[in-house]
Amino acid sequence: MKLQRRTFLKLPLLAAGTSAVLSKGLAAAGEQLKPKTDLPALLRFGVIGDSGSGRPAQLRVAEQMKSLHRVRQNDPWRFVLTMGDNVYENGESKYFESKFVDVYRELLDAGVPFRSTLGNHDIRHKDGKEQLQEEAFGYIGGQDEYEFSAGPDLRDGTHLARFICLNSTRWVEAIEKREQKAVAGLLDRLRERMADSDRYRWNIIYFHHPIYSFVKEGFILPRGHGSNPHLQRVLEPEIVDHVDLVLSGHEHFYQKIRPEKGVHHLISGAAGKRRKGVRTDHPNVESASLDYHFMDLSLTAESLHFQAIDDDGLLIHSGDIPSRRAGTGQKRAA
């Protein structure tokens, strides 16, 4: 018999440029909102964050991911992005099979690769070096920072999408410790990548620590990590006017931030753990939830449709993000 789980309150609020639906917690009496499975797309991909607990919640989320894949087996995800903390508690290699490979084996065997980023827990074991070399995690070239493109070439001469993975733990530590040479090296590499941003209709960047996160105040400390001032000061100025979407985890909840300086931010950090404290009432928050979940994203030349789906397969929140280049007067793809 399945135990009853508490459904936490989700408050989706409409924002300019984004359409949202009611969460299951606020749906009409008796109505259960289910994710869309037949949206047109040039590229589909999944997102999980903070997944590697090995607990039943991770397995439930993984089962819903597999279920969606089976429904869409003729038009599946091209890959799954992870937001880090792929193996708790300390990223030890002895847990790679039980907390990652075995959990997602059906997707891996079906040819859906994972493209991971390191979280602060992953680097506790040998600085994450063993994870970087494990093929299942999908670190391109065994590097903690990398990029790849996906989707077709478009009629305006651009490629559909470019994805950039950063090691935000390394960024935060270098900035905090004022390691100027290390910070300069990180910035130089990122600036080289940003210089090519006009070649892509979509530029999506992902890493562990959110630039923006809104959490409740506790008696002594905040009930969550909150926004990261180091990344706001050093990293954010480099991506404004270049990046459409920032994906992150670290916070064990879901939160869609209203656009900051023209950039959309999604936090997806509850694929295996969750933590109370997410703010739903902040003016910068479009929607938030404490439910275990994964994300499903469908990309066209004009818009990105995102869905946060819980461990019962029900819809938490969804919306559409328009391409920043769609209205610039450039020739659009058919």
C-alpha cells in the first residue's frame, strides 16, 4: 500500500513573457494536472538536481522520468542535464552504481546520455576527479567545465542551442578566497564562450549554485542557501545579453525566478532530497514548490516550454520562455 505523502503548497504567479498553469495543489477539486507529452519541439531534454540520495524519493522521481520516456520513445529526450550533487553524501565512487547508474539505467541503455555538473557534495571525494572520469555522468572530455550544441541548424544561419556547464563550486571558492589568478582564468574561458553566443538561437548555462534563490528567514540562519552574492558580482555580468536561461540546483526545491536583467532562472534541486524554506511570496518568484520532481523541456526556435513534474507524475508548474532573438528582426526558422 502506498503511503500518503504531504503535498506542499505551490503558488504559481503569472509573469510577463511566461504562461503558467495551476499546480496540482491549487487545481479544481478532484482535478489532477498531468504534463503534456505531445508538444512540438526541435529538441527535448530533461533536468534533475541534487538527485543522488539513493532514497525511495529518488527512485520515485526516476520512475516518472522513465515513464515519460516510454510515452515519448519515438521523440525522446536527447539528453538529461544534472545540476550536481549526483552522489551523496561525499561523492564516493563506491556509490556510483547504486545511486546513479542503476537508478537511471533504463534511460542510459536507451541511449539517453547524461550531461552532469559537479556539486559541492560531489567534490568531497578526490575533488570529484573519479566522477569526471565515469562515463555514465557524461562530463565531456572528463572536464568539469565544457560545452556542447544540440538541435538543427536554422534558416537564419544560427544553430538551435548551445549548453555550457560550469563548476560553480570552483567559482564560489575562488571568489571567496580572493584567488585572483584562478578567477581570471575562469572568466577568460567563459568570455571566449560568450563571444560565440550569436551563433546560437538559445544559450543555456547550467551549474550547481543558483545566482538567485529566495528562501525564508530562520530563527538564526536562513532556511536555505539563498542568492549567491559572489556569482551575482562576478559571473552574472558576463552572461547578461548572452544567455537565455540559467539552470541550477543546490536548493532542494523548485523555484522559477522572474527574469533578472533579461535572463530566466530555474532552480531544480529536489530529485532526491528536499528542504523546507522556499519562499512562494517573494515578488521575484514566479512559482515554487517543495515537491520531489524532475523537469521536462521542449525547445523550438521561438520558445522553450518547461514542465516541473513531481514523483507522482503530476504537473507542478509549467510555462513558456520566448527566445530573446525571436523578436529581433532576424530571419526566423520555419
